[in-house]
Amino acid sequence: MEDKYKKLVNLTDRVVKRLSLLEKERSELLANLRKAKEDIAFLKKEQEKYKTLRTWQQQTTALIKQVQAKIAKEIKKIEEQSSKPYLGGKNE
């Protein structure tokens, strides 16, 4: 009977140690899960910022191209006017 009691106590000790290890592992996994959720939330915010900046960049680039086209058109107009001979009379 005493042998069975010792085996039971030994088994109980092993179960308690195993449960303790599992609880510690569970706590670590929950902490990792919380960290992963925080990281995902952060990355989603950063992704939104990136999309906003990308849209701004595209709009700004389009606007710059329009301005460059207008400037090029004006330069061409000025060059064409300067290549015409001055015939006197009114100031052009």
C-alpha cells in the first residue's frame, strides 16, 4: 500500500510540475499573442499612412507635371516670339 502511495505522490508531483510548465508556456503564448496583435494594429496604421502619402505623392507628381507642361509651353511661346523680327511700332 505504501508503494502505491509513493507512486501516487510521485505522479502527482510530476503532474503539478507539468501543469506549472504548461501554465508558464500558456502565459508566454498569451504575451506573444498580445504583442502580435499590437504589432498588427501598428502595421495597419502605418499602412494607412503609407497609402495616404502615396496618394499625396501621386497627386503632387501629377500637379508638378502639369506645371512643367505649362512652363514648357510658355517658354516655347517666348522663344517663338523672340525669334520673330521686330518690325517697330508698338511694344510687344
